Amino acid sequence: MNPDDIATAITDALVQGGAKWLVSTIVAFLPALWTMTLVLHLGRPYVLRTLRRLGLRFGADVWWMSYLLMRDAVLLITFALSWVFFMPNVVQSSDLPITGPIAALFLLLALAVKISRRVDDDVTAFRVATAFLVIGATLYYIPQVFAIEATGQASLAGFASAFTSSSHPTAALWILWLSFAGVVAVGAMLAARVVQNAERTMNHPVSTPRPRAPHAPAPAGDDD
């Protein structure tokens, strides 16, 4: 081999190895993000109880807005990193949870409910978003823990093989494309709603509503 061939081989090895390391890191870190998403979403009653104890209006505003920003930001980051499950070559060649694309779809559905409905004021919308998040987290946790992270367990060998994308590339691709179709459908619905709201706002401009005091938000989801 001449020096150019050696340099090319080294570069390809570094690029491919780096790509696999990045994918593995994202997949391994997603359970933490899913956990944070669920904790922040289900921790709303605790936030409201703390909010009612704050006597200073500014402190209550900062507490409530910080909670909303963290909750929705973590959800968006989790969905953005879950996009790795919609890359066909990665899904076929890497050991990924085979239901990862479906989990990402349910995460997007929860996000769509938050965008289209007032989840913090509507108890039905809150329950629907919670159901989507719990289903999506379950579809990610189970194959990740009992298949991807349990390859050394002989008793889970069958389960690990069934729920690993590289073991069943054809089924994994079918799940990927069906989930991607669902993502496109949800994205189109959200885009249409955004355009509709933008047209309504331009045709009928309104003044900025005065923010509601966060001391007594609607008790959606506060079962205590």
C-alpha cells in the first residue's frame, strides 16, 4: 500500500469509528433524557405546591417560567437526539432498540398536544400528553435495558435478539418508515396549524395578553 492508501484507510477508520461512537453515546444517554422528560412533566403538582408558598410575585414568576422552559426544552432535545433512529443505514448497521422510532413518534405526539392544546389548563390534554410520554418511554426503556444493555445475559438472549435493530434489519426498516410516515403526518398537521394561526393573527391583530399570575394556575394533573 502506498502512503495515500494508508492515509485514506486511517481517515475512513477514524470517521466510521467516530460515527459509531457518537451514535452509541446518544443511544446510551437518551434514557437519562427520557427520565428527565417524565420527571419534569409529572412533577407539575410539586411545582404548583411550591408556587403557592411563594409570597413574592417576582419569585413565583421566575419559578414557574423556569419550570416551563426546562420541561419543554428537555422534551425538544430528547426528540432531536431521537432523530438518530430515522437514519436507515445507522439502524441497519448499529445495535439500536428496534422500537426507538415508535418511541420518538410518541414523543412528537406529546409535543404536538402541548403545542395545539393548553396542557397546563386542560386536564384532558394533560392526561393525553402524559399517556403519550409514558408509552414512548416504555417503548424505549424496555429494549434499551433488556436488549441493548443485556447482551451478556444468557437468559435474555432471545429478547435481546428480537428487539435489536441489527438482528432484524428488514423489520427495523419497516418500523422506521412507518414511524417516519407518522412523524411527517404530525409535522404537516402542526405546520398547517402554525400557518392558520399566523394568518389569523395577521388579519386580526390583538394586543399582547397580560400574563396570568402563576400563584393559582389551573389544577390540571394536580391530584394531591
